[in-house]
Amino acid sequence: MESFPHLEPELLISNFSPDGQNTYANTEWKETIGANWSRLGREDRERAMEYLREAATGSLVTSQIFFVQAQEDGDEPLPILLNFLPVRVPGSRGEPVIGAIVATGEILREPESWTQSQTQRNRLEALGRMTMGIAHDFNNLLSGILGYTELLINYARDEVSDHTLVQHLRTVEQAALDGAALIRKIQQYIRQDKQTHFTPLDIPTLVQDCITLTRPYWYNEPRRQGIAIEVEHEFEPVPAVMGSATELREVFLNLILNAVQAMPEGGTMRIRTAPIDGAVCITVEDSGIGMSESVRQRIFEPLYTTKGERGTGMGLAVSYGIIQEHEGSITVNSEVGKGTTFRILLPPAEETREEGEADLAPEPGRHARVLVVDDEEMVRGILQKLLTLKGHRVTAVSSASEALNRLERETFDIVFTDLGMPEMNGRQLAEAIRARFGSIPIILLSGDTHLGEPGNEIDVVLTKPFKIDTLEAAIQDLLRGAES
């Protein structure tokens, strides 16, 4: 007798009330996971309840791996991938509240593959470690791309006054920054890190960046096929929004690409921003094929797609979750043959400026004697060039021992050190500098996201890739602190 039913790879679905009570489960869920999570181990049951509570607060919890316990000795647990999706409904006063939680799941492997499960698990662990190493190295490469792009931008702007070239380079710069943000998301996912930092964002600028980034898809490629897609935009001034630029950019890119795919014979896309009823409104409208009412009602469901094998069914579902996490809303209006309009509303950022407070011009920066320590030649070189561009006098070395020898002979105002270096890492070097040379300000750099907090030996922690303005701001803050 088999310990698990042989199921086709259908979606496991279960509904829960906001307090965690199960209200519905399809047959695949019942036969695989059981009632009240009965076929999960104790730790997995506790994790499931924790994620239900988290979803009940409005957070989207996705891609969590659980193991269903085997009923017969000798069988390995069955891995499943679960998502916990909050569902908002109108409250008693019309405000959105969490009315239910939908849990969806997929079986990651068919039963025939269980015999190698332990080997596969070890391989996955090794893959995770290898991915973290690749992510670290990739951040070093992005540091070079971003750094040299900034140097070219300065040259194109100040030396040759080529504004078109500057615009193209800004696009390359943004692509590098998005690549860095994607790497951070991979690193945070592997570590189960969920921390997101929201900053004030200018939505028209963000949308314009997305229009520029997607130009090959709505302009170049259609024209090669004899199709014309026009993009019109109208950006009214709107308040800043608190959010994650990378996540909101993902939403806008997804809507733009969907609009392009909805116009196989060409057409017009209109993108607008405007203040509406105290909120920031973004609309993306296309003159494409539109959709039926039945499709419109399901368009934000996970794994629902009208694109066949070309679609994953996750683009709009993820976009919906991102907008919810930004305390906003996204709606769609459409009619077959008459196009589609997506409408996003986001709350404006709260004003923090005191009344009568004026913008102050930045103080002119001091020039510093900087020691750069990094075993990667490209990163070391771009750091030296960027800091020299700001007027600093820079000495670059490739190891901790070289750095300590230099400090014996020369005086420096600030030390930049990489974290991961052979023989002596960045924190160990900082401890040695503190012990032998006193309180020289030290900035720690790394391509990893898990750097910990600055301690007694470290003044500032920065992640790679870095921008010149971030480096300069850290230097000037430390110089001002040393003077006070």
C-alpha cells in the first residue's frame, strides 16, 4: 500500500479564516496535507500557523517549503511548496479588511523520485551555498559595471555635453542597480530574510524609467515585425510615495509588457500619473484585444494565465501582492476588443519637513586621504577612480598585510575595507587597526547582505555594488564626526 496517493500535479488549495480556521480544502489538499495540517511535522505545523497569522496582517507569504510526513517506515517525506495569500474584502465602513486567506501548494517531486531524496536535499543545500558565493561575486562584477558607468556619465555630462549618451548610460546604470536588487532578493530568500526598507519615491520618474527600460519591447521589436505601438504618457505632479523602488518597478514593467502583448496588431499605450482623492494614481491603458468579464475577475489569481505555456500565471498575482504591501490598490477595467486599463492607487508619503523649513544647499565636501583594501582588482580600481573623481587622495592595496604596512608609514583619514579577503577578513583587519592605530574611521564593504551591525571596530557598513554619492556621503559624515 502506498503511503501517498498518486496525484497529478494539480494545485493544492485551501481557504482559512483570518483566525486560522480551515473553511475549505480541495481533494488534493486533503489527500496530501490532511485536515488541520495533520500530515506535517510539529515544526512545520507551527510554521504554517505563523504564516497564516502573517498573511492575516496583509502580508504576502510565498514559496515556503514544507515536508509531508510519510505513513510507512522507510519512505522519505514529500516536499511541497506553499503560498499564503491574503484576500481583502470591504469592511463595515467600506475600508478593505482581510476576509480570508487562500493557501495554495504544489508537490515539488513525483513519488517515483523519492529514492534519491536525501542526495537531492544535500545537492540543494550545496546549491544554496554555491548560489550565495555566486551572488557575492556577481555583486563585485556589478560594482565594476556601476562604477565605470558613473565615470562615463560624468565624462559625457561634463566633458562632451552629450545628453543623449547620458540618458543611455542612465539606463545601463538603472539596469545594474536592478540587478543588484535582484541579487539581494535571492540572498534574502535563501536566508529567509523578509526585511524591506521603504524610501520616498518619485512615481513619475520611476514610471519613466520603466518606459525607457522596455523600449526594445514596445518600439524596436514590433517595428521589426511591421507593427507600430505608440506610447503616450502624461505625468501630473504627485506627492512622493513610501515604497521599494525595485518592487514597484517590477509592477510597472509587468503592466507595460502585458499591454504590449495585448496589442499583437499594434496600437497605443497611455500611461498617466495624477493625484486623486489624496492618493497617487497610476493608470496603464492599452487599445488591445481586451478581456472577457470572466477573465477579468480571475486576472489576479495565482497561476491563472491566458497565455498557455508561455505564461506562468504569477506576474499579476505578484504585482497585486506588491501593491497590497504598499497599502495600495490595483484594479482593472476591460472589454473584449476595446482594450484594458489598470489603475493603481498608492498612499502619499507623510510630510516630515517642519513648516517654514527650507532646502539647504549641501556643504562643500572635505578632501580626505583614503586607504582602500580589497583583494578584487576591479573593485579596488573602480573605488580608487570614483573617490579620486571626488577629489580624495587614494591609496589602494590588495591585502590586509599591505594595509597595515601602509598605515605604519603613512597617515590616512579613512579606511575602506572589503569583508571577504584571504588570510585576514575585513573585520579582523579593523580590529588590528583599532588596536595599533587608534580611532581611524573604517568603512566595511561586501557583496553579501548579511553584514551585521557596525561594532566598536566598524563605523559604517555598505553593500556592493555602490554608487559614488553613497560613498561620498559616508566619507563626509565620518569626517564631520571626527571634527566634532
